[in-house]
Amino acid sequence: MLRATLLGALSGGRAAAPIAQLAKHAENAGIAQESAAWRALQRPALRRALRLSMWAELVGDMLPGVPSRLAPPSLAGRCVSGALSGAAVFAAGRRPVLAGALLGGVAAYFGALLTHRFRVGGDASDRPHRLRGLVEDALVVGTSSRVARATVHAASAT
């Protein structure tokens, strides 16, 4: 449950990073093949697309004119990504996928709120700070990788 919540919340910061990290670590995982989610994450084309999406998001977010992560389309995308991450974690642990999706999606919503607040700091203009963005990127990608690796390791051991 903790891993699904963490990856969901991290999706609120960077939508693509958690699911891309799950796919990266799923590459050689011995996770039960009855999970459609894990079979999909182990496909090379999907892994490459997710990795590209993660890097595009990291670069694109630094460009001027990018809408807020709290804008409805962006927030919805983060919640969907959190739901997918939560569902994959629950599938790996042979738990109800719908519960993992719900947990991950809700965590992504709150993660988006928290990371937005971190990103703008106390700035009255509500504009994001580049240095805070770089720190956020490093924390989200690094933590996503660690949680994804732990998820795959735990699922492979069962």
C-alpha cells in the first residue's frame, strides 16, 4: 500500500516518472505473467515510449508558458498516471488492481497540490522557480526509481 501511495503521489509531481521507472525495472523482472499490467510494462516499445515521455516532461516543464500542473487537463493526466502506477503495484503484489488504482489516483491529486506549493514557494506571483523545479525533478525521479525497484524486487521474490 505504501509503494502505491508513494508512486501515486510522485505522479502528482511528474506524471511520467513513476510509471516509466516501473517499466524500467520490470524489464527483467520475474513477476507473474498473469498480470496484464506487468506484461505491458515489459514490452520494449512501451518502455522506450514511457522513458521518452518522462524526459520530455522533465525538459518541457522548464519552458515558459507551460500550464500549471493544477490546470484540469494536467491534473487529470497526473491522476491517471498515479492510478496506473498504483494499479501496477497492486497487480505485482496480487492485490485488487482497482483498489491500487484508486489509491494511486487520489495520492497523485494530493501530490500535485504539494509539489505545486513546493515549486512556487512563498512567491506571491505563483510562478514556479527553476531551481526548485530541478530539486523536485531529482527527488521525483530518484524516489520513483527506488520505489519501483523495491516493488519489482518484492514481487519477483514471491
